[in-house]
Amino acid sequence: MNRLVVLLSLAALMSPASSAAELEPGPHFETRAVWITRWAFRDSADVRALFADLESIGVNTVFFQVRGACDALYHSSLEPWSDLLTGRLGADPGWDPLAIALEEGRGRGIEVHAWVNVFTGWAVSDSGSPPAASDPLHVLHTHPEWLASDREGRRMSLVKGETEHSYAFLSPTHEEVQDHVAEVVRDLVGRYDLDGLHLDYVRFPDSSYSYDADTRAAYRLDVILGGVGHETPPFREWRIRQLTDFVGRLARTARTLRPDIQVSAAVWQKIEDGREVYLQDGVEWMLRGYLDFLVPMVYTPSVETFGERLGTFVESAGAGNVVAGLGPYLEAFTDSTVAAELDAAWARGVRGYSIFNSDFALKYADVLRQYAPR
């Protein structure tokens, strides 16, 4: 499609009078993706129905959540079954969500990328209840010292009101945490013939974490070694580099087992906030070749803001390496907003789009069909 036509279409679609019924066929993105969260299904019939519905609107890639908070929605030898499937952490549901997703994907021409929350330890709650006893035990029972710590050395709380975060995070720079997550990835990729590995929450809760004892000791060791051969960066920059190196380790682990697997990461929507607040240098991960593509979560109903923020990723990482994440779960979204943001993404030449989440992809099915091949 001619870029001038795209831009004219964008202006028209931003008009309040626009509706799905008035949309003309849109451009066809290489990647037309949807995130399927762990709350979107309870049995195999739910998974099969979701894939059928998503196929009907032109989706060709699914980020299927298999790890939410150090638990599993697949057969794992390392972490307990998610309680979302049976109501009890560790209880075998008698079916395998990821295996069903892969079966459906193969039959429908939809790529299945296993979506892994990397450092989320457990969700906070009013009661602050820890994970229930399970077999295997959840890591917060076996290794409470893995939780991220603040500057005073206090571990993250599970109690809502004692933290502004939705999860208590594991420390991204704790050596044993990194070893465990790498083993989880090795086990997952080794068990399933995945099209992709999709990493999420690959970040610190914020830059005031993690000052755990293991991380401090590792940094001090680097300071000592700095006197005999290399310069140690400030602690903030050191943590950024440690996280970058770890992403490279996960990518190598996955590709060693499956050389053709695609590795991607969902990243913060503003590059500068991602790096300075969450110590997440997604663009650097892309430039080093650790990732096959980046998915910036540009969740805003402002088409102008969406275009500006997406544009910074295009300029920094390359348009062909970017899949634009849209957030139509936000109340201000309309059919016209979704269409306008898709056209804005196309105008910037990106590889594709991803919708958060499957519920809202289906809510805006009429719009997404306009961007599906015919």
C-alpha cells in the first residue's frame, strides 16, 4: 500500500464517525499476533475454541502463557502446576494446555510461542498469602532468599499496600535465580516443539531493587577484579548489563536445543523508562542478536502517542525487528482507535502487531479481519 494512502486512511480512521463496517481492507502484516493469558482457558475445549476463533480473524501467531509466577501450565519437572487449572497448586489437571495449543496451532497454521514470565515470583494480595504447599514445592518455599530486595535489604512483600507492584519479583541478578530460570527454559524448550519463546517481565520491579546479598557480593567481586584488568560500571549500569547478558544466556539455551526457534521479548513502551526505571535494555538485546524481534507494549489509546513511541523503537532497533503491541483492553479504545494504530504501525514499516489480549482481539474481530489476507 502506498504510504500516502496509508496516512490518508489514518486521518480518516481517527474521525469519530469511523466504524468497523466502514473500514476498507487494510495492509497485511507478516506477524499478526495475540497474547493468550493464563486466565483465558480452563479446559482443552476452551483452548481449541480460542484457536478456531483467532484463525477466523487472521491471527497467525500466538503468545501462549505457560508460566505466570514460577508455576506451570505445561508438564514441568521443575515447577508446580498452576492452581488456575484445578484450584490447587501442583495438582495435575489431567491435560496439557501447551500440548493442546501446539496441536491446534499446527492444524491451523498458527505459530505457538511459549510465553514465560521470567522474574515474577508470586502475585501480591490483601492477605499476602504465600504459595500453597505443592509437589514440587514453589521456589518461594525452597528459596525465599531469591526474592528481590530494596536498598535496606528488605525482601519484596506479598502484601498489597506494602508494595506498589502486582508481583513480588525474584532478583534478576541473583546467580541461583538465573540458573533456575535457565533450567526452566531448557526443560520447556526440550520438551515441546515450539515455534518461539516469548519472554515477559524480563526486568527489575524498578531500579530501587535488587540489593540482595548475592547481587551485592557479585558486584563487589567485580569491583575487586576491576583493579586488575577492567573497569566496573556504577551499580545501576552493572545491573543493566547483567540482565542483558542473562537474556543472551536464555537465547543460547533455547537455540542450542532448537536452532530454528524464534526468541522475542515484550518490553516497556518507552525506551528510556525501560532502561532507567526497570533496567531493561531491550534495544540492546535486539542489536546483539539475542532476540529475533521485540514487542514494545505501546498500550495507549492516543494514536499520536502510539506512533511516536513505536517510532523510537523503529529508529533504534529497525522496523523489521519490531512487532507493535496494542492494548485495546483500555476503556478509551474503539474500532477506529484499533484501526488507526494498526495503520500507524504499517506506516512505520514494522514486522507486525500483537493484541493484548485474546478477549479484546475477538472484541475487535471486525477490525482485525480487515488486516488479514483474503
